[in-house]
Amino acid sequence: MASAAALMYQQRAAQLRTQLVGQTLALYKSLPNWDDPDALAVPAARMSVQAQTIQARLIQSLCSAKAGERITLDLESVVGDAIRNGDITEAWRIPMYSLWGALSDGAMSQDEIVQWGSDLVGTQSLTDLSFSQREAMDQVVSDSSNRFIGYYRVPSPGSSCEFCVLISDALYHSEDLMPVHPGCTCSVEPAMPEDV
């Protein structure tokens, strides 16, 4: 059972996901054409980094509440290029490159391609936040000055897949995979020795 702090984090993280997906989809739908991948990639990457930074601060608050003391994160290492092991803007060019491939392939109608592009952009937004969440929790759990021994996955009510619900009872450590799949909307709760 998730703590009150974890439930509050889960609610705010869900709002943040909804906001980021909405903003990036609105940007995608407003593109006059698909000629320039940076028309999507540059502003979407900036939006994503802003959302990741807010999420990292929420994780700091969650972990501080759980520990009963101030927990700090190196924000630069859990957002943007750091979570993509390279250029986050390049990662945001991929949906456009995929659309170009689909257009040249001719296997889908234009309406199907537009919808597929929307799906790619939404998944990219969710995945960026999941990667950032994982890196932030990894940093908290790896810091030996904290008393955290791992974290629990907290499935999102009504939107988590069966697999995520099934694996939510286990204690995970920083080396464990999180997210489990692209577009994962699970959140986390840090675990201390007395929680086990």
C-alpha cells in the first residue's frame, strides 16, 4: 500500500504526464508540414526537460517526506541529455524520421500516419518522464548517505498494464529496470529498511 506522500507524488506525476503529452501533441498537430524535424524536436525537447525537472523536484519532496530529512538530487544528471545518454533533441527527431519512413513506404494512409505520429509523440513524452523518474530514484537509492534500500513500483490506477500491476509488489533496486515498457505510467515509492 502506497504512503500518502507516494499517492500525492503519483497524482502530481500523472498531472505532469498529462500536461506534457498534451503540450507535445498540440505542437505536433500545429506543424504546418513535416519538412523540418527540428520544428518538433527543439521545442518538444525543451518542454520535456522542463517537465522532467519538475518531476525530479517532486521526487526530492517525496523522498524527503519519507526520510524525514531533506534529500537533494543533482538535477542536471536526471534530466535532458543525461537520461538519453546523448542529445535529447536527437531523440525527439525520431518521430519525424519515422513519419518520413512511413510516408515513403506507402503502407499507411495519410490519416493513419498522422495518428501513428500522435502515438509516437505521446509515447516519447511518457518515456522521457519515465527515464527521468528512474534516474532520479537511482540517484536517491545509490546515495549511501540516504537510508533507502530500493523502491516499489506504484501502478497508475486504471492505466497500468497487467504486467506492471503484477510486478508492483516486489522491492526493486537501482539496477532494476524502470520503466518496464515504453509509455509506462507507473510511479515509485522509495523503500527504507523498516518498510520490508
